[in-house]
Amino acid sequence: MAGFQQVRAMRSLQVGEQSIATKITQIRVYSQAIDPASVAASGVSAQTFTVTGLTTADKVLVNPGVSTIGVAGAYVSAANTLTVIFVNPTAAAIDAASSTWQIIAFRS
């Protein structure tokens, strides 16, 4: 077909121009039970959770299983350790329910 390029199997995905590209060498999805501790009113809390398989080379996206406290960010702080930063902008403490989260890890 005119205008279409052939798709071929590769070991990595390159995004952007070659001189500034980051190759993604692995994408993994983890399903993990997460039970956040209570976050004080108008508070911010960095909490750690064990997610076996994560490495400090991973960049992560997190998807809570239920409506929860605000998630301001997440990163891998050590091998097998996910750190999630929770934000509570309300006037009362929030103790979010335990749920199964999806964690998408990109390795480059």
C-alpha cells in the first residue's frame, strides 16, 4: 500500500529524533494490593510499598483501584520499592481503602 511503511519486530521502541531519543526496552504491568496509611488534613505523605520486579531504572505510572486520596506522583525509590506521594487538600484526615493498583513500568 502506498504511503505505509513496513512494521517489523524490534527489541526496543524509540520515541523522537535519533539524537534525542530514549529507547524503551521493556514495559511491564504489575497488579499490586496497596493499602495507604492515613494522610492528615491539608497534608502530603510519601509512602512506600513493595512491588516485586521494579528497579530504579523504571519510570512508573500508577492507577489506583478505587477513588482515593490525591496522588501527586510515584517513582521507584529502590529495587522492588514503589514510593507514592499522596496529597490531602481537605480539612479532615483521609484513610483510603486498600485496593488493587495497576503499576505500569517503563524501562529504558
